[in-house]
Amino acid sequence: MKKLNDVRVGILKVPVTRIALLVVSDLFAILLAEALSLYVRYDFKFMDVNRAFWEATLIIYPLNVVLTLVLFYIFKLYNSVWRYASDTELVNNGIAVFLCAVMQPVLCWIMGVRLPSSFPFYYCFFLLMFTCGVRFSYRILRVLQKRRLMHGRGSTRINCMIVGAGAAGNAILKEIESSSYLSMQVACVIDDNPGCHGKYLRGVPIVGGRESIAENVEKYSIDEIIIAIPSANRQKIKPILEICKETGCRMRILPGMYQILNGDVNVSQLREVQIEDLLGRDPIEVNVDEIIGYVKDKVVLVTGGGGSIGSELCRQIARHGPKRLVIMDIYENNAYEIQQELLRDHPDLDMAVLIGSVRNTSRVQEIFKTYRPQIVYHAAAHKHVPLMEASPNEAVKNNVFGTLKVATAADQYGAKRFVLISTDKAVNPTNVMGATKRICEMIIQNLNRKSKTEYVAVRFGNVLGSNGSVIPLFKKQIAQGGPVTVTSPDIIRYFMTIPEAVSLVLQAGAYARGGEIFVLDMGEPMKIVDLAKNLIKLSGYRVDEDIRIEFIGLRPGEKMYEELLMNEEGLKETANKMIYIGKPIEYDEELFERQLDRLKEVSKDEEGDVRQVIKEIVPTYHYE
């Protein structure tokens, strides 16, 4: 107990000492301000000052002390952290001193003495000068000390350029200045407002607009560029990033305007520039109320809940108040990771995490019987195109018949809605993976005609950063020094971020009436080689000098480009302009069911090739 008290005393000692020193300095400041006010009033001649005025200052001094200490306490001038003092403390100090000066005639009246009419003005000036000088001197000394340390560090110092001379840029610059833990020095500031050029932001020159970035990177030997324009959308940021990435500097960006509003702008809020920043469009927005309306208080099952799409589905569903979230996955490590994340972020969430395969009929039946999910998101699938080309039978067993078993259980146990996660590779497929996904779409359309459950599919393209996608592969290759492998210089793909894709899946589920194939608008397609170049430059390397790009040719089953809709499907708009409904293709149901039976038998033959049977079911499937 004694040790604990000693610790407390040690903690309190420094603030009490600092307050005492400030009070003592203020006592001297009041005395000096009174004396100098008379000294200046009488043309710097002490002998000319009326003796009665000297006596008056001594008489009102005790009242001045009490008044000053009270006002300074009210304006928090004794408990501010002066090493980080800012304009707020300066304004508070100024108001408190002004009130002290205004009260001088009142104090004289109370004590029955008289002072020159100009005394309050001089008193205000000198008291402000002394009190501010003492309080801000600590911060000035810290800044000077940091500059000395920065010069002493020499080559370890990081020269920075800030793009954006607004409030965010000022806040970042202020923190870099005041922190003793950052080895960064802001050498220059860039802003597109011509009125700012040639001026200074906190002593740092504003050297020009975006067109001068490359020139000033060279001039000031810049190592890092900080983009501090949180009010700009991605369309406005993209051209600046395009210029910056050519400089070879490391880039970081302040994410959004809400940090300015919350007063949270600081160096910790900066993040690395990501490849999606260069897609040149704003994040897709959804109507959260619609999502909450059909997920809230429902039992929701997510198959493949540990995967890239499945885990993000779980995150977003957990935020919308489900009655219970049931996560099913065959991979225990993935399931464990999303379980621990949700336990941490949503401690009140009713959650069941289950290990099992969608290929296991009895396990699927048991899960539906026990938990009775009302909404099912089926994200479990084999999705790697080249791997499925080498193991087509496994793709059929998992994708086609795994979907059939989960979708059938949804009907048997009265699920209200079943949402299949599909792919643009299902359109005119050239690979087994895409063809099996097209069969999955046909399965849910077939079941929708017979069941009270509303079956829908949501089809989208490539998802940035998902497991097995090009971005993690490129990052790994860059970290190893290259080369970065691209199949063809002309190959293009549609891209979307994982949260965007999942939020649209959730909203498409809200629009479902049964039988639809929802198609997400992925924006403009992007060349994979451009993606690789951008990622190399964002990593601070030069293309083909530091990191080489190597073209390895199309892999088995790969297309040069992906389509989102088959020609015969057409499009129908929804309330969300990013979501469309494809018209279902008519097909013979009885024939389809017989073909599925045959596909099931053929897929069990490990020596056989199921491609021909797949071709019979999906006439648009082409393979070599």
C-alpha cells in the first residue's frame, strides 16, 4: 500500500510543481506589468512618475493577484499542457489578460486610489507578453530541440512533402513539429490554390500546385509524400496519385473528412496508399436501412464464412443486428479467425461457428435442423480457375452438388431466402470453375420455381485483395524482388473492393423476390498490367528497373476479358443504380435434372473427364 501511495505522490509531484512555478511567475509578471506600465507612460523616466501612482500599484497589487489567479484558473491557464500549446491557449490567455486590464479602474475605485487613464492599456500589453512568454517558451524550446536533434540524425531524417495546405495539412504538420518520436521533417507543401503559392504554412514554404510535385521532390530530396485532402473524393485524388507514384516516393494518405470533424487528424490516421485509390471512383454506397430491415432479428447462415467474401459477409451482417449468426466453413483456421474477430468487435452477438463441408449431406441437414436459418448466404466454393482445370471433378462435387445440398436443405427447413455468391466467369464460361457456377445459378432458378424459399444469385467480378487474387500475389512477388508475373499485356478484369462487393450482395438480397440473377456494376475494367505497374510504383520501385514485369501467357481456362451478362439475359434496373437484374434463361427443367444425375455419376469417376457433360448442361461453355 505504501508503494502504491509513493507512486501516486510521484505522479502528482510534477504537475503541482509546474503549477506552483507558473503561479510564482505570474506574481512577478503582475508586478513587472504594473511597474513598466507607469515607466512607459512617463517616457521611460522613473523619476517623473508621480509617487502616488507607485503607491497605488502596491495597494491594488493584492487584489490584482487574486483577480489574475482566479481568471487564469477559470481559463485553464494552469492545467494546460504547454508543450503542445496552440492558438486555443493563446486566445484563452489573451481573454483572461484583457479582463484583468478592464478590471483595473474597478480595483482602483474599490481601493480609493487613482492611476493614469492609459494604465490599463499598457498593463494589458505587458501582462500578456510576460504570461504568454513564460507559457509558450517551453514549446519553443521543444521545437528548437527537435530541430537540433533532426539535424543531428543526418541521413536517418525523412524529408516529407504534404499535398494540401488546408486544415488537415496544418494538423499533420503541427503534430510532426511537436512530436519528439517522429524522424520526419516537412520540407515543402503543395496546394493547387495559386493564392497560397509563395506563402508559408507553419514556417514551411507552399511551393506550387500538383504540376510542380515532381520538380520539388527532386529539389527538396523528398522521401515521403503525405496526401492530406480528406474532403476530396477518389476521382479528384486519382490524378494527384498518378503524379506522385511516378516520383518513386513512399506515399501515405489521410482517409476521410470525418477525421477533421472529429478533431482526430494526426499521423496515426495516415494509411498507405492502396491500389483501390487508383481505381478512380468513389466507394459504392448502399441503403443500410434496407439491409437492416431484412437481416435484423433473423437467423443467418453463411457457408464458407471464413473466406474472403464469407468473412466480410459475417462482419457486415454482425453490424446489422441478426438474431443469430451461424458460420460454416471447412477450414478451421479461417473459421477461428473470424470467430475471434467477431467476439472482440461484437461481444453481444449470438454466434455459432461450425466446421463442416457442404458436400456432406448429413452435416448440412443437421445444421439446418438445429439452427433453422431464415436467410442463407452460400459463399462456399472452389474458385481458383487453374486449380479447378486440373481437378474438374472436385469442382463439380463441391460447387455444383455442395450448392444443391445446401439449397435443398434451405427448402426442406423453410428458409425464407437463399443467396448464391456467383461470378462473372459464369458468363460464356471457358473454364470448369465458371461453368460449375453457371450450373449453380440454374439449380437455384430451378428450385425457386418449386419452393416457397426465395432463391437468388449475385454475380460480380474480381475482388481486390481476396484470397488468391492478383494483389496479394503481386505484393508477395514485389517483396521478393520480382519479377511480377502477368499472363498477358492485354488481359483486363473488372474490380471491386471486398466491402463494396459484400454490401451490394446484402442489398441485392434485400431486393430479392425469387429467381433473379443480380449483376453488380463493377465500373470500368482495368488492365492487369496497369494494376501491376501501379502496385510496383506505390511500393516505391521503378517498373522494369527495380522490379521487372514478366508475361507468362494465359493459364488453362482463362479468358482475355470477363463478361457480366450473357447476351440473351438483358438488364433490368433496381433502386440502386449499381445493381441490375438479369432476365433468367429458359431451359427444360426435367432434362436439367436428368443431366444433373448423370453429372453426379460421372464426377465420381476419378479417371473420367466431366467436361463433356458440363458442356451438355451449359451450351455456352467452351473448352479445349
